[in-house]
Amino acid sequence: MNARPVKISAVGTHVPERVVTNDDLSRTLDTSDEWISSRSGIRERRIAAEGEAASDLGAVAASRALEAAAVRPADLDLIIVASLSPDMLFPSTASFISGKIGADGTPAFDLSAACTGFIYALATGASFVASGQAEKVLVIGAEVVSKMIDWTDRGTAVLFGDGAGAVLLEPAESEDEAIVGFDLGNDPAGVELLNLPAGGSRNPASPETLATGQHFIKMNGSEVFKFATRVIVKSGREVLARHGRRIEDVDLFIPHQANIRIIDAAARKLGVPPERVFSNLERYGNTSCASIPLCLDEAAAAGRIAGGELVLMVGFGAGLTWGSCLARMGELKRIQE
Ligand code: UT7
């Protein structure tokens, strides 16, 4: 239960300029636009430039959210970054971003929960605000997954994309514009299903790990698919039940954007009508921790978050982790293009 209500007051996003279409990928991989779009719903993705890292995208998204909210970087009390493609193992990407946006002195840390990271970070940031430990928390999902991909592995290369999204959390005036609650979970039985095996302390970098491609994302797609459809429904129902809401009360459903078949199956099982489901997967692919804030921004731009909507966000990913956030939205400030 919130000690004081917390709102998501502003959003900012940024994606790399370069667009890579399915046809582009089929020039170097044994795949096709037909396979990728029918099996995943993805048509194109943004890919970062050489030398462009997660903090470069995250800093632009963060600055845009702050500008939209008319909040100075120095006024932030905390910066939390969720990413599975951090600039480095350490220091944190949050530290890099704080330097780039001019928030020197602000506490900043990264949080690791793979693609569910944005929801975990939202829950963490909201707790700081709810408890009165912070007034303004910036939560950022920033990914350059393209640099963790084996571009010869068609099972993963076609799915991911790069991007970043940031939201500002602040105390809310009332429950009418506040986060309702969260459901978070983790199933450690799934650690082998989706991971990046080497470069950490379990399999340190060596000529052998390099030669055997252990520094790239490995995924058992069909098992993750089954987990995802199951857990989105379970977690979505859990957060609704916990807070006495029904699926009919949800105005907008924003699931993590990994595969349109996962989204459609989960929405059907949950009983969310298609017109209440938000998806932009087609244009970005799976941007991991950035997918939900990218959707929030586009939903606000399209007038689908105008104030008063009950929004259900559900993430899932390696761990295997899952997380839901139910939020009554007030005005979601964003920079108008
Ligand atoms: O953020 C969370 C992380 N990830 C996910 O949520 C991913 C979840 N999983 C998925 O989205 C799907 O499982 C995939 C899109 C990865 C794969 O779709 P699928 O319908 O489960 O296909 P599959 O893995 O069962 O493979 C079917 C066939 C196989 O060929 P055979 O054995 O039937 O001859 C694959 O080798 O499709 C083949 N295939 C491809 N063909 C063309 C796999 N990837 C490709 C490809 N292009 N890119």
C-alpha cells in the first residue's frame, strides 16, 4: 500500500536513426520478411550507430522527460536505470546518464531484471517517492541490445531493437492520478532459457568464450514464448485482484513488446478487447526495458493517455522475471514534436 500516492508525470523517449527492415536482415540471414512478420509481428527495428551505447540513448530520453516536466536535473533525488545492455558491467549506466544530463551528485544506480527491468525500476522508484525518501525519481529503460546479438543467429537477431524511454515519478495530488499497485515475480528455474552466458564471474571472458559466441544473447524462444503468455495473464490478473479492479476497468493494456502472437494470446486470455491493447512492436521490435516507456510515450501522443485512464503494464523476461504495474494516469507530460 502506498504511504502517499505516486504519479507517472512525464515521459521522454529516444530511438537511433537507423532503420533496419526485415528485408535488410534477409540479405545476410536465412530468413524472410514473411517469416519474421508472421511469427513475431516485427517489420523493422532501430539499430544504434557504432559507438552509440545505452547511456547515449537513455540520456536523450531522460532529458526529454525532464524538459517536458520542466524539472531541472539538479532537482532529481534519484535515477534508476534498467538495462540488459548496459554501457559496462560497472560503473552503472545510471552513472553515465547522470553525467550526460548534468545530474551530478544525484544518487544513481542500475537494476537488473532483464526485459522486466522497467517495471521493477518503476516499483523501486515509486517506493522511494511513496515513503517520502524522494520527491522526484527518474526511471529509465535504455537498451542497445543490437550489440549483444549474434547477427548470424536468426533465432534472436530478427527480434530485438534499440531504444530508450524515461519516466518521471513524483508525489500525486490524489489517487485519481496515481499508481495503483504492482505485482513482481521471478522463477529461477528459467535461468537457462534466456541469458548472456559469458563476461561475468561465472564464465569470465577468455579466448574460448569469444570463439564459441558466449558473449551473445542465447534464447530458447519457444519455452520463453510459453512462459510469457502464461505469466502475462497470471500477473495481470493478480495485480487487478489485489486492488479490487476488473479487466473491464482497464482502458489501456501495455504489455512488453516481444512478439505480437504473445500479446494477442495474452490479451485474448485476459479478456482485453483488441482496441484496448497498445502495440508498436512492428516498428521497434523487442527493445527490452525500453518497450513499455516507448509505448507510454506513443499512447500519450496518440491521445490514448489523456488523463483518467486505468493502464495495465506487464513485463516479462530473463530470470525468468515478470512484473505488472496498474496505474491511474493523470496528464502524462511529453514534448510535443
Ligand atoms: O523479451 C523476452 C524475450 N523473448 C521473447 O519473448 C521471445 C519469445 N519467443 C518467440 O517470440 C518465438 O518463439 C520466436 C519468434 C523466437 C520463434 O517463433 P516460433 O513460432 O516459436 O518458431 P520456432 O522457434 O518453433 O521455429 C520454427 C521454425 C524452425 O524451423 P524448423 O525446425 O521447423 O524447420 C526454426 O529453425 O522456424 C525456424 N526459424 C526461422 N526461420 C526463418 C527460427 N527463426 C527463424 C527466422 N527466419 N528468423
